[in-house]
Amino acid sequence: IIIMTLEQKPYRAFRMLLYATALLIATIVAVTASTIEKENPWSSTTSTDPVLRLTVSNFQSTVFHSGKNGMVKFYQSWCGHSKRFKPIWDQLALEAHPSIFIANVDCGASAQNEICRSSYITTYPTLRYYVNGTEYDYTGSLAVETLREFIATTLVETCNPILDGNTCSDRAKRYANKWDGKDVVKIVGEIERLEKMMEKSESSTTAELRSWMRERRDVLKIIHGAKVATPTEAMQDRKARDGNSEEL
């Protein structure tokens, strides 16, 4: 009996140690899961989510002081409209131009309640857009094409190689320099070609490629507008020659 008691003591201590360790691990897991759920109740929102998640710590700095234009979706995890709209919003975030932000505010998370209250959010999803640090209500259609066009024309800082080359990426600058020396007819033909490609490639190309096609088209439109508004050297030379012929 004495021998069994001595042998049982280490075993009993080891078993108690295992039990305490398991209890500690379970507590840590439960607390972590609870925190994650409070922060983000949508199980589909992961670290790979393309949409920027705004909280009380980064909301003001992002929408008012980042120097970028952008759009924010205010949503509730229980709202059917919010759930159905999520794939569209994710797609827009994937396609987003680097000069803008596409973001979420989860009004169902206790940490973000103050943002939604101070923004007077009463329906879900609500979209707001921000231009030069000023907030506006978005009241247009939630169709992906309508939103895509709105973002491209209202929020994106358009590359303008004529007025300010600093608004263009190095790739866009090279493209603009290549086409700036071409005549108007060729530029119009390339614009039409790109627009046809964009229509055909809606579901067969990557978001990055579609974005690059749109940027090239917009650059060409700006170059075309400048050429139409301002006589080219060739036109000036022709007018000069015509004038000299009349004098003779």
C-alpha cells in the first residue's frame, strides 16, 4: 500500500498539471474568439478581405485626413441587404485605384457604435463618399456598373499628363509620352479599341488589367482633348503655308 501511494503521488500531480494547462488554453481560446466576434461578427471577413476595416482608431484619419478620396459602407451583420451587397463591395475594393480607399464600418460591433451614431446611420447598408476630406451621401444605384463608373469619375485622381504629370504613375507617363506624338485619328481609334476590349473582357480579365485599360483610355481622352482644343504644329504649318499661297 505504501508503495502504491508513493507511485500515485507523481501521477496525481501530473494529472492536475495537465488539467490546469487544458483549462488555461480553453480560457485563452474563448477570450480570443469572443474578441474576434465583437470586432468583426461576419465570419466571412478574414485577414484577406480586400475592404479596409475602419474602427474608432482609424476612421477620422482615413476619411478626413489621409489625402485620399474614397467610399465607406456602413453595415449590420444581420441585415439581409448588407449581406447581399457584400460581394459587390468586395469586387469594387479589389478593383480600386491606389489613389482611393474602399472601406467598411461595422455598426453592429460595439466598438464602432459611436462612429455610426455620430454619422447618423439609420439604414443599412449606407454608403458615404469623401472628396478632399468632405463627406457626402451616396444616393445612386447599388449596381456594380453604376458604382464603378461613379468611383472612376468622382473619386479617382485621374492621371493628367497635360496639366500635372505627378498625378500619373511611371507606367502611365510612358504610355502618355508614346501617344502624345500620334495624330488625332490614331488616338480616337485606340480609344475605341480599348472601350471594346473593356466591354468584352468584363468577366474574363483581372481587375488590375481592367483598371489599366480604363486608365489608358482616360489618358488618351485627355491627350485627344488637348490636341483638339489646341492647334498642333502640323495644323499651324498648314495654315501658314495656305496664307503664303494666298499672298502669292
